[in-house]
Amino acid sequence: MAEDCILWHKFVVTMTPLQLPPTIRTALPEELPDNENMRQRITERKTARIVQGFTLNYNTEGNHVFKIFAEINVDNDSLWSLFRSLLVQLPDEICLLYRHIDDDPSFSVYMDKYQLLNKLEPLAFELARDGFLEFGVMYQDQDFFEEVYIKKAKYLQYWGMDETRFRQLLNDAGIYEVANLNFIDEYPLVTEPLDMHYPEVRSTEDVLIQLQDI
């Protein structure tokens, strides 16, 4: 995809293709059922705006206590760093949620956010790249809800309360709101085992066992 750029406030954002983990890629035509819809989606992927950036929506229905919802594309080498920054600005006590993509989520007890982060750091490489895992951290009470979640396609979702703080944190990381932003899982997706690319990593099952012990 050719480089493009947009002007956002005073910033010029270069629209270079997003760096994906090696485990995530768009399917090839021969890997999919032979139908017109699948072929069309693969064609649309070639011009999709899958770049660093975020989308932001407001909770206008009032049936949940969060105020904003964002989805964030970030280069994979920077994913863990951004996750860490978003975790740190959550309330002091948070819990972990995680799942294999074929299973329902599991939850840890609430604990000090830095204690939880220290438990996750040894698994950072696998968590940021293993496309068979989803996970996040959250805090919730009657009046407040914040959550940071990494989808299997390795982009972030964020539910929060403070738009100004959120925008500042993302802008400080060089990530800005982008119109018509696309995400890799909008298109036919192939997920490959992480050990196909890094033979020495922990397996998905080993990571899940360690998360269960948190």
C-alpha cells in the first residue's frame, strides 16, 4: 500500500502499513471457500487503511457506566508498551481476564495493578504475538468501568471514563485518531501458531497455565 498522510490537529500522521505479528495474516484465495464474497473481501483488503491509529466512540445509550470506547491499531513491536501504559492509568486494584479464542474468558481476583503487571511481564512476548490468546485488564464498580483488552488479531480495545487523558496518552505514544481506520480481522484471517516462527517460545497451553496461576 502506498504511503498516505492526513492532518490531525497540528500533527501530520504518516499512513504506513501496520506492522503485524508474524502469526496473523490475511488469507490467500486458495485457503478460502470459492465464493464471490470472500474474493471481494480479499480484494478490499489490498486498499484497506490498516495503519497505526485509533477510532473513538461515545456511550450515548446510558446502559453502561463507561463513557468512551476505542479500538487501537499499534505496530506489534510497540503493542506491549502501549498496553502497559494503559494498564498503569487504571485504578489501583484491577483484575485479569483471558481466554483461548475457542473458550469463554476466565478472571483473576482483583489485585494491585503493579503486582499484576509484574506477573504478566515474563509472558509479554507470547501475549503480544500469540493469535490464539486474548486477554485484558479491567476495573468495574457501579459508577466506573475501564478495561484494556488485546484481541486475537493483536489490536487493542479500550473502555474508559476520561477522553482527555486517553487522547493524551495515545498522542504521547505517536498514535492519533484516524478516519475510516480498518482492522485486520475485518478481512479473512489466518492465525498461525507462534512456535512456527519462534520455536523457543512458550506454547499457548503453557501461557494459559501460567495465567491460571496469577
